Amino acid sequence: AFTGRCSKDGGASARAERDHPGRQTQLYFGVMHTTLVTGAAGFIGSHVVRHLLSAGHSVLAVDDLSGGFTENIPSGATFVQGSVTDAGLVNRLFSEHQISYVFHLAAYAAEGLSPFIRRFNYETNLIGSMTVLNAAINAGSVKCFVFTSSIAVYGHTPSPMHEDQTPVPADPYGVSKYAVELDLAQAHEMFGLDYVVFRPHNVYGEHQHLGDPYRNVVGIFMRQLMQGDPVTIFGDGSQTRAF
């Protein structure tokens, strides 16, 4: 699921939308940009970095390595080890670099654990996101803020899910992700900051951390099969899921 809007000139898309309702805008890759990618050493983040480099961007790859690996980061990116909850680090990156785009993927995505680690969940996924967003707004150079949300924002809504359904998150992880979505919308209205939200669901692929017992069910299935363990399925197995 995708929401939001991006253009090559930041707040200009807000004006374009006002003057020409319904006009499509897009991320602009025609010139060299410095782009910040958080969670860059992780599964999805490393692929985002690779794509941006191939598109001609100068990439700042930030990760605290709590769930990612430095070998995932493509050569050509500038790696910065640190957490998005470190306001000093985040503000320094924005002050030292003319950052045009932000791809914010850093999060602790253990949805099932989130009710038991509420403080950590909100500090990492919400406060960390607000630290990056606030710095992006203050910098004034960011043309688009791309945020990795989650299918968890929908909660226990009826299946199949549709993008126009009103999110009703059912756990702290979903709440934190939806809160960032709402704040991005407010930041766009107040400051003209363009943004995109995407909500992945049960992603899998190269660089996925197969040892993680809490996230990405396809990776969990793969690890169990490779180790000869029983495949964990909750319920009676007759339910339908999107893989």
C-alpha cells in the first residue's frame, strides 16, 4: 500500500496539487542527490541503497546494526553506524550534508513482541522516526520523505484488505507506525514536506535475516525447513495469508 506524494522540488507538489487537483507527481532521479537511508544494513534498506546508487544518488547509509549487517551495504555508500534515536547524530548528518531525500526504514519490527516491550517499541519506532522527521523539516532541503510503515496499521480489519480501509492498529507496533503516518500528513500540510508511505507485508528475499525468530514469516519457514524443524503454523492451517 502506498500513500503520499513526492516531486523533485519538495513543497512545489503541494502547490501543484492545489492548483491542479489529481495531477500525479513522482520521485525525481534526474540529477545527483544526497539521500539518507536509515536501516540501510537491513534486508529492504540494503536493496534501497543499491537502487539509489544505480540511479546516481550519493547515499548516506545509517544503521545501528541491531538487525542488519555491514556486508549488506553496497560499496559506494557512506556508512554511518548509529541509531535514529540519537538526536545529536541525526541533526549532525543533516547539518553536514545537503540531504534531498530520506528513506526511513529503521525500526524494530517485532510486532508480536511489541505489547511486551512497549517503551522500546515507541522509543525506536515512533520517537526515532520523529527525530529523523524533525531534522528533515528543520533542514529545509528535503524534497521527499519516504517512510516504511506496515500492514500492521490495519489491525484486525476484514480480509481482503484495501488501501481505502481506515487503519485500526491492534498492537503497539501498528500504533507506532500509524502515528508516524499521521504526523507525516500533518507535516505536509504545515510545511509542504512531500512524503510517501508504503506498507509492506510478509516480504522476503536476498539479505533477509533468516535467524530472526520474530519477523518475516517466509524467512522463518525457510530456516525451519533448512534445519529440519517443524514449520510453525498458528491456527488449523486453513486460513489464507498473503505471501
